[in-house]
Amino acid sequence: MDYLKIDGSFISNLAVDTVNQAMVGAMVELSRTLNFRVVAEHVEDQLSLDTVREMGIDFAQGFIIGRPQRLSMTPTPG
């Protein structure tokens, strides 16, 4: 395993929810001990993005980064 993805339920209200901050902080610390990179899902606004950045999270997914894209329905060759 190379990555730990943190569920969006922990990221919601991360900037103000001290319980989520403690949980995410523990996950980041454990991930660093195991040499994992950390991904946060559902990063929806600038405050959330700033918070995950400050907490040392490596990657973010969510509307602040980019909207979901339709997968092409065209079959791939091969």
C-alpha cells in the first residue's frame, strides 16, 4: 500500500471540528510512520483546502480542485 485515502466524512468541517482534526492528524501521523502518501476526499472549498494543506496531506480531491468529468463511452482499442 502506498496511499491512505481519508474519507470525506472526516474532511467535512475539518477547519472547525476538533474531533475530525484529531482523527485526521492521527491518520496523517500513522501514514508518515508507514511511508504512505495521504489523499483527502471531498475537499470542497478554499478553507478545507487550506486546512488539509496545513495538516500535511499530500493530495486533495474535490470541487475546489476540479469538477468530476464524464468518462468517455468510446471503447478503447485493443
